[in-house]
Amino acid sequence: MSRVGKNPIVIPDGVTVTLDGNKLTTKGKRGEMTYLTADEIETIITDNEVTIKPIGNGRRARTMWGTTRSLVENMVVGVSEGFTKTLEIQGVGYKAQAQGKTLLLSLGFSHDVNFAIPEGIEIKTPQPTQIDVSGTDLQKVGQVAAEIRAYRPPEPYKGKGVRYAGEYIIRKEGKKK
């Protein structure tokens, strides 16, 4: 029995969830998202909560039960509040600047990196060494943050590079004489 799947999803005020066959749609103040549920999953919408149940006891039904519940909950939270990941930049001369639909990154290369901001993602730079990636889709927000971090991941000797806020880098001891 799925410990995640059996919990109902509470629908907050201002969010509507509709079901049309296998197509689940959530609408809120931050936008609209759709998800096509698996055939082995039954979705029940009551007054202010969504319940996910498996049809049968097959392996695929059990695996999709908790997965579907997590994805639907992320959709509900995404259209009501949204998701944000914060990146920090450390290093002399390393900085970021949001310019329209591109993010300009100076990361110690011989050239600046121009990162095209995908549709549905909003990037802000409150400080030159801080990047806030936000959007309604948790997977997209995490993917964009990972792509930005991949340009210059933090190195273990001096800790220079792009890291997630609060990420701890295990430092190595340098060369000895």
C-alpha cells in the first residue's frame, strides 16, 4: 500500500481542479496545468480535495499511484503558489544579470554565457551573485536551475562556482609544501 498515494490532496481557495476522462486540469492565479493520468489510476474529486486510487492490484497500478498523487499535488501547489529555487554565485568577478528573455552569466570563461530563459520560467537577479528561478512547474524550475548550475559547478578547493542556496560543499585540503 502506498503511503504517499493514500493521502488526499487538499485544494486551496482560488484553485479549480477538473477531470475530463483521464485529463486532469488545474487552474489557479499563476496559470493552468494539465496532466494525463494512467489508465490504472482512478481520480476522485470531491468538494475541496482530490483522492487518487489504483484500479486493481497490478504492479503498474501500484507504482503509478504514489507518482500520480505527487504530480497532482505539485500541479495544485504550482498554480496557487508556484515554486522557486535560489542559486548563489561565488568567485571573484563571477556575476549574473537578467536581461529580458536571457540570463547573462560571467563565470570566469573567456566569454560571457547567454542562457535563454525557457517559456513558463521567470528568472530574477536581486543581487549580482544571486539568481532566483521561479515558475509553476516544479520539474521545469529544477531543470533550469540544474542547467544554470552545470555551467560552473562549485569546485572543492576554493568553493568557486554556482551552487544552490544552502548547499554545503565539502572542501578539500590544498597542496602541501
